[in-house]
Amino acid sequence: MLVHAAPVTSSTVVVAVDVGKATVALSVTDVGRRRLLGPVDFAMTGSGLAGVLTRIRAVLPDRHEVKVGIEAAGHYHRPLLCPTAWPAGWELLELNPAHVTEQRRVQGRRRVKTDAIDLEAITDLVLAGRGIPVTIPVTIPDALTEQVIGELVAWSAHRNRRVATRSATKNQLLGQLDRCFPGLTLALPDVLGTKVGRLVATEFADPQRLTALGVKRFLGFAEHRGVRVRRPVAERILAAAHDALPTTEAVIARRVLAADLALLADLDTQIAAAETAIADLLPTSPFATLTSVPGWGLVRAGNYGAAVGDPHRWPGYRQLYRAAGLSPMQYESAGRRRDGAISREGSVELRRALIDLGIGLWLNDPAAKTYGQGLRARGKKGGVITCAMANRANRIAFALVRDHADYDPARWAKEN
């Protein structure tokens, strides 16, 4: 069930919170915009929060309804986003940092950013009824679902970080390989994507050693290690080894290459472990039915679930799409409207997840393929088609999660 913020009344008091890495700025304002406390700074510790809560209670009026507005700040705000950190009865609201930035512009402070100005913007947003309520699950199923989603977020983020590190490591590894075995990437364009390429990089970083082995013995060496190599491929690799020009930095490059290969193997292991954890969590999450869509595997569904979080906090698919920053910028004046490129304001993780779902749909679902071909026939560019597919994927994913239903191709074929 969607949770709405309590309405602002004449007794509402806003506690605005701007979180930094180790310190917190805070102010207390009543509904009449009268400052009751602050801005004050305190350390983000248990004793620091307890001390400022004592000061807040001392200035609260006799009748009061407290709303605590906290701007999301990466992961720094997470300790203060726990409802148990605040007194019982106080409503806790999470604010989108893009909304806080926009509110500063509304106040005429586009290029000025201070803690005091941020606190004023947070206060204005809370008094305007903005913010996502943060609540404690009251039933066992809700608590279990929240725990599953939390673990899904953690494992998905962990996998994405390791994938990014693996890509950077591969680039570094290929650079070292060019120093110790020049010409190998010409003989094997995808060195790290093939078993024979991995074998050569691991065992024969020195081309002279491979040349001395010869084609026949190299084939036997590979077969003994479970790698089947066709003779033309082996001959091409041996030819590259024979013609490789020696470099002065080959010795140290081979040592660095060995370290990179060990790191790459460890990253592969960690990524596989994260995917196993996601596979275990997804069936018990609200996003289990997403894997019924062609092209949406565990990783794509897991990334979407991690980016969306609790699906009940989204009123509809339009709000979710806008939060991804995929909605076009819009300018309208004197009855004329002009749409620009996508806004890119919102969650990067959600934007990437929706685009990835759209690509999976485009490549595997017949109805989506037909839709994409129609857009291309109308002269739409690749970026426009990608956003259209992300929009289609967003509507499908939201409906499946909302209805707890599997994908019905006949229903969504009508959406073309």
C-alpha cells in the first residue's frame, strides 16, 4: 500500500536535516516560517544526535506535529534515515536532492549553495508536502520484503562495482599484454573472451617460450588443460609469437600481467557469487515475475529491483520513469511547446536499469522488435529508440510487479 505524508497543519514543525560525510546541519522552523532553532551543526554520532534532540525538544511549542526532512546524500544520510533514530511520533521524510537543488533556484540562489540555504530549501519542500515517508514495517511479511529488497540492493551494487573494476582491470591487462607479447591481439582479437586467449595470457606471456614449444606441442598443452584449439588458430598464434618484437619493459610487464590475471580471476569469482546471491533473493522479492519477460534474466531484473527499491512508494509508472531522468526536458511559452533531450535528473541506477531492460526487450521480444523496427522506419535515431524501449520496459515492469503477474505477450503486443 502506498504511504502518503501527513498533511501540513497549523501545528506542524519542520526539522530540516542536511547530512555531510561526518557532520550534520539542522534547523527547526514552524509553519509560519519562524525559525525556532539553528542552523546548528553536530557530529553524526549517537551522542551528537541525542544532544541536538534535547535542544529541539526545548524549543518545540506545546502542540506540535514534527516532520523531519532529510535530503538523500548517497549513503551518508542512511544512519539518520532510520525511524528509530528519532522520537516516536515524528514523521520522517526523504527528499530527492534534485528537488532541493531546484528549490534553491526557485529561491533565486541558483549559483549559491550553503548549508543554511539548503536547510531553507528542505523546509520549503516539506511544508509544500514533498518527500517520501519512511516507515517501520508493521507486519512480518513487510519486514521480510524490506530485508530482501535491502539485500538485493546491496548485492546488485556490489556486482556492478566489481563489473566496473573488472572492465578497468581488463584494459590494464591488455596494455601489459601488448608490452610483453606484441601482436597477440591481432592474432586473437578477443584475448580475454576466449579460453585459448586466457591460456596464452596466463602461460605464454613470453612469446619466445611459445615459439620454442611449436604448434603440435602447444595443441597438446592446451588439450591437457581442457582447452580445445583448432590448428589454424594455433598456427596463427605461433606466427604472431615468432614475429613479436621484443620490448625493454617485457620483463616487468609480465610480472604486472600475472598480478592483473590473479585480480581478474578474483573479480570473476566475486561477480559469480553476487549473481548467485541475486538468483537466491529474486524469487522471494516483489520482482520475481520480471524473469518471465524474454531477455530479462536475473541480473537485469535484480538491477531493476535494486534501483526501484520498495515498489509501493511509487504511485505509478510515470513517476518512476521521471525519477530515472528519461523524461524529455520541456519548454512551453505562449501556447508553443518544445521538447528537448532527456533531463538526466534523477537516479542514475534506475536510468541504467530501465535502459538495460529496454535493450533486453528490443533484442528478444517479437512485439518489441516490431515496435523498434517501426520507429527506425520513421527515421528515429538510436538514442530515441533506446528511450522509447526503456519507456516500454518501464510500463511492463511496473505492471508485472504491481499485479504479481507473468508476462503476457498478447497483451503487450497491442501497445505497439
